[in-house]
Amino acid sequence: MFQGRVRVLALIVKLFSVSQSVASAICSSNLLDLMEAGVSKTDDTLATLSTLELLFEMAEVEHATEFLPKTHLLQLLNSIISNTCVESILRSRAMMISGRVLSRESIFTYIDEPSVLEIISAIERTFASCEVIDDNECESALEAIGQLATHGAELLLLKSPDAARFLVNAAFDRQRRGKQLAALHALGNIARENRSQNNILLKREAEESLRHLIYETASGTSKLTPSGLLLSVLQQESEIRLAWHKLTIMLKMGNYYRELVAVQTLQSSRTFEVLELMSTPLQRDLPISLFQGYRLMSGLVARPWCLVEVCSKQEIINIVTDAYIESTKIGMEARHNCCLAIHQALARSSNLKNDSALAAISAKVHEAVKRGPYLAQKHREARPAIMTEQRF
């Protein structure tokens, strides 16, 4: 009976993804009522989880944003998130589905602002108990808020400041690395890292709120300034990537060499953070997630106050312009994108002509941008003095 129901729901999801017209026919036939019935039975964890996984797949479809708000599914997801009696994994999946549905650009065409705020409030209550709940659930909550912030950053900053404050604090919390990575990614979405330079800034009130939250967080740490926080994140990620690289080598080597590398690796304080990350939901994207510092800075540096902070730390400029600091394609691209964002922000700055120090930084960043992400042109590949065809 259970397997039969799952197969029927899987077929509905498959048909739903075919086209917008087929999805409309499914909604008109009330077939999504079966999905609602599966989500509402929280007393059977396995059955509910199976339904949520299918709903997660459905939420990936572009036109799901148009049809899902017309059902009671979002209200049911909200009730699961708010229900502390259900299994943690159910709450985590419900948050991820909600975040995915609400991340679409057209979401506010189909759902009103109070309904979105209800879901944010339900997720926000999860933050209040992050010290006692499962780490995976806390990371799922941060990731869901980050997805919502893709097109709802202003709503989050202005209407739900407590959730935004928790997110910013978590982004610079070095104690729980999995939570920090999820928060850094979410903060990058708020900073609109993935938008064009002409559309990256938020409304004035939202920008002021973001600036205030970051300075407030910095003042409560030993770093004191946003530039100190950003430098700390870049240095921390570099150390963790080194430990990750050593662990990867260890796993590929034979037993004898594996023991030698293990001794060296375990001397690093970052190794245990890497091992912790390997057991979190972020492990599937671990190489990508280790470059969230570059990504965050690429978005924030479009703000004049952040550009001043970044340029005030020569160490930050040295890291992002170092062509040899990254050894992977993902890392090289992330570093280069960060350089490009700084270069574009400096080009728009009115202080560039009057500040010699700023001009020197601009020249250094411009040189890094010209080199491109993959090849440092100052050190060209060796070539033989006599080519093969010249020998005969």
C-alpha cells in the first residue's frame, strides 16, 4: 500500500514537470490533494519523508511557484516546521522545500507578503534553539533563509531583522563550521552576489540595515571591524582547504603513506573542522562551499563602506590578487570573480583619482584581473631553446 502510494505520487511529480499546461491540468484535477494528504500524516515519519522528498523534487520545477501556493502545501510545511514534536529530519526537509519555493523571482506574484513572513517566523523560531537542536536542522534553516533571500533580501532585512541578525552572527562564528558555511552562503545571497553590478544594491533602508548588522557583529568580536571579519574568513578557509587537501591525499594513498600523511594532517587544528564538514549536508558541495568568503566579498564590495574596509586591509588585497593561492578550478574562478568585483567597485569610486594608495591598490587588482583566473602570465611555461623541427 505504502509503495503503491509513493509510485502514484512520483508519477504525479513526473507529469507535473512536463509543462505548465500539464501542471495546470493536475491542479484542476485535485491530484495535488494526494500530496497534501501525504505531507499531513506526520505520525508516519517514513511515509511523510518520502512525500517530502517528492515535493522537494517538484519544487525544483520552474512553474511550481505558480501552482503550489494555490494549494495548502505551504501551510502544511509551515505547520511541520513549527511542530517541535515531529522528527528533526521532517522539519529540515520542510524548511528546504519552503526555501526553494520562495526563492523564485516571481513568488510575490502568487503569494502575499504576510504568508511569506509566517514561514520566515517559523524558521526563525528554529534559530532560537540552535544550540540544542540537531546541527543539520540549523544548517537547513540557514540554507532555507538564504534561498528566500535570493529575491526577498529586503523583506528579510526590514520585516524580520532578528532572523537577519542571527544569520550575520552565524556567518562569522568560527565555532561551528557547518553552520558558518550555510550562513556565509545565505549572506552572499542577501548581498546579491549573483546579480549584475547595476542591480546589486538593495533599497536604502535595507542597505542601512545590512551595514548596521555587519558592523554590530564586528564590534562584538575581537576583529572589531568588517575588514577584520572578512580577512579572518579568507584565512580560515585557506587553512581548511589545506587540511581538506591533505585528507584527500590520505584517502587516495596506500596504508603506509596514509599513516604518514595522517600524522601531519592531524597536527592541523583545522582537520577536525574538515571531518565535521564531511558529515554535514554540505559535504556534497564541500569544494564549492570552501570558497564562500570570496563569494560574500564579491557581493559586499559593491557597497562603498565595504570597499573602504577591504582596501584598508592590505592582507585582503594580497590574498585575492595572489595567482598561486588557489590550486583548483573552482578556487581560481572564485578568487578571480572577487578581484573583478573589487576592480569594478574601485572604477566607480570617486576617490580613486585623489588617493594614491587607492590608485596603487586599483592597479594591483587590475593586473590580477588581466591575468585571468587560471594562468599567471608572469611565469610562462618553459619552452625549449631549439624546437624539434629545427633539429633536422
